[in-house]
Amino acid sequence: MESSVAVTYEIDDMLTAAEDLSQQIKSSLTLKANSIGILLAEGESEPDQLLPALKERLGIEIIGCTVTAQISSQGYHRLSNSLLVLSADDCRFSAQVSEELDENYAAQLTRAYEKARDRLNGEEVQAVFLFSIVSDYFTPDDTLAVISRLAGGKPVFGGNAADYYRIDDIRVFAEGQAFRHNAVLLLLSGNIKPAFIIRNIPRSSLGTSIVTKAHGGTVETIDNMTVYEYMQSHKLDVETDLSLFFAPLSVQYADQDDSDEPVCRPFYTMDRSTGFATSHGKIPQGATVSIRLIQTDDIKKATREAVNYIAGQIKNPPPGYKYSTVFIASCAIRHTVLGLENAFEGEFIKEMLPSITTAGFYAYGEYCPTSIKSGVAHNMAHNLSIALCLF
């Protein structure tokens, strides 16, 4: 597989943006038999104009989503649009947008997956990219569970569409259109051997506890104390919802072992009358949890660990295989915590991975395996994490 990434800071005139992006791709990549484009777009741009313009100029299907900010081989980007193009003679790409997702999301995702799979003409799916949305009908864990089951344990990577904390601008892309309530799947078959790494925050914690009452993403009690009482017992400031992001939980699920990276789950809201708190992802009753205090240095350390791991993998590919691309999903909360240093991850990746195409985005939730054992991926939905997929 070969790839190229293009970046434009034109976010007002979509025809100019399409011309800029397509010319960059054409000058650096000769398209093979099969190609796909992944557009990572500024939420305030007009993807309904940009998508068909890109397809007309490049002649390939374009998928993707809106983002908080972007990462590429050129570094960190904000108020921009970027386009990653994958092209291969020995791989196939099959993309499909779902119907609008509601309480019947499982059936709706299944139909989309089956349509995409049928276009592979019997070739085995090797990996899945998922671009989804945050919804009141389901959690990211719910959508991922459906796709992971359908993929038969193959790795699933991607993230939820994001914007610059407005929520109103979130969209996913496929078929020349932008969609507000759907998911987009990309199935890959053929000669692809992906490698993954997920890192969130250091393993040091304020001790371990057990979730004693929870349902979905809402946790009522930890160690038989309300979440409010539990966090106060650790002398944490929990008087504002924003402060919750700086004291997330590290969650060890029952089906994870010590070799799996724990899942990070910040609470995004707390009902101070009941003491209950809610996360965008599931925190199951009986899970082992610990509070982690997150700071800028923690984010930098996790980024260095993940990128150094990928750099090592690039130097030692499977026999007869050559890596060409790194795709990144990092959490929008990391972007917030980094503050004035929010370019750090993109610039560090640019410095450390100069010989390979890189592209990625800041998301409202990340999808990445925590381990792959005996060929079966343990796919998990994450928050406050950086995930890298090498292929």
C-alpha cells in the first residue's frame, strides 16, 4: 500500500480547498488499482461542497469526519482540512455509511457492515475503520461491540467525529455527503498487516477501588460511596464538571488482563444532588477503577511512549511487508489539557516519524485494540487516549 497526505488552510472556499488538496495528492502519489480518501475536516467548513469536488478531481471515494484539530506528516493543524489517500494493488477498500442511528443501532450497523462486506467479493476482512458519532441512544462501547462481533475479532480502529467543542458541527462523510446521525465503516482486505498502540495516562494512581453500582455510563457508587463522596475522599475538586476531566478513572474490565492497556474514562457530568456521575463510555459494575490525575507532562509522556513504540515497529515489519502509513486518533480532551502546547503531539509525531505518511485527528472518543492475542483483537472504546494504527 502507498499513501499521501495533503493539508489546506482554505476553509471558506471549498472549490479552492479541493483544488489545493487534489493537486498535492496528484503531485506525490500515483493511484493504484484501489484507492480511498479519508477527509478530516474543520467543523465550520462546508463538506457537502468539498466532498464532491474532491471526488471529481481525484476520481475516488472519500470518507471521514469533522474534527477538533488534525495531525499530519506536516505537524499539527487547526482551522484546516486534511486528506489522506490510501492506494494499493494488493488491498481492497469498501466503505459504507449507515442509516441514521437510533435505538435500533445494532441492526442499522449490521446492515451497513454487510453491504460493505459484500462488495469485497468473498475476500476476508483484515481490519475495520470506524467513524461514528456521540448519541443519546448508545455509547461508543455499544457501536464498537456490534462492529467487532461482525468483524470476527479483526482489529477495529478510528474515532468519533468532533468539532471545536460546539457539538453542533459534528458530521461523518461518505457518498459525497456529510451526515449528522450516522456511522461510516471502512473495511480493508488483502495485504494489510496493521499494528496498534494505545496509551492514555501513567499507571500511577490514588489506589484501586471497585464500582459497586452502575448502569451504562452512569456510576452511582464506588466502594459503596457515591462518586461525589468517593472523589471528595481523595480531596479532589469536583465542584465543576470541567474539573472532572482532570481526574479520570482508569478502568480494568473483567475480560482484560494485566497485559491490556487500561481504558481511561473521564466523567463529563455529575449530579451533585445524588452524587452520581456519567461518562460517555461504559464503566461496568464490578470493574476495578483508580483515579488518575492528569497533567500536561502525563500527556506528553504517553505520546512519547506510543510514538516510540510505532517507530520501533516501522523498523521491524513482518517479513516481506513494508509499512507506509500511520493513522492517529487522539482525544479532544488531551488537546484541551495541553492548552498552549496543543501542537505538541503533532509536532512530536512529525519529528519522530519522518519517513512515513501520518494523518490523524482529535476525536470525541477513540477506537483501538488494547491487545491482539492469537490473531484476535480486543477492541475497546477509549477516552483521553492517543491511539496509533500502523499499516
